[in-house]
Amino acid sequence: MFTEFKKFIMTGNVIDLAVAVILAGAVGLVVNGFVADIMMPIVGHFAGGMDFADLKVILSEAVVAADGSITKPENAIRYGAWINALINLVIVGFVLFMIVKAYNKTKKKKEEAPAAPKGPTQEELLAEIRDLLKK
């Protein structure tokens, strides 16, 4: 039974899916790096030198002890990280769109098979039968 299961698992589609998942993880890391390290500094430069990752609404300030250690961390809504994630989504969507578009261009369009020769019409068959019966 295990050999049948192994044969089922090792079919081409499952291997293709595994490769796609691994590549998707790698592409995700590359895109995250691209957004965080290249795109967001450019966007921040044109937005007045701000870093979007640092944008947040502080709900409660951090409580700092006398010795400088944090006893209670701050509670904040980090909407800048969400903006980074949205830009990341747009870039990934655009890249995937371009990949699928390029892939579809490489696929050959199936040529229509030549139409099968049409047989005789019903009237022609009846005429042949009539002619054979006359003989």
C-alpha cells in the first residue's frame, strides 16, 4: 500500500506544486526586501523623509522604570507597516500579472483541425438507394 501511495505522491503535478511553493516563499522574501529596502526609502524621500514603517498611533505609552528598563511596552497601531504590506501586495500582483502574461504569450495557440469531410446529404443517399433499386 505504501508503494501505491508513494507512486501517487510522486506524480508530476505534486512535484510541480512543491517547487511552486518553495519558489513562492523565495520570491516573497525577495519582494519584501525590495519593498522595505528600495521602494519605501524612495517613497519616504518624496513624502518628506519619513519612514512609513515607523508610522503609528500610540494607544498607551510605554512605562519606564527608574533604572531605564521598560516595565510595560507601548501599545500602538502600526499603520505604517500596513502601508508597506499594501505596497508589497501591489508589487507582487504586478509581477505575477507580468509573469502570467508572458507565459500566455509563449503558449502556442492550437490550430483548428481541418474540418472532417462532410458525408453525403440525406437526399443524396436516398437518390443512390433509388438508383440501386432501379437496377
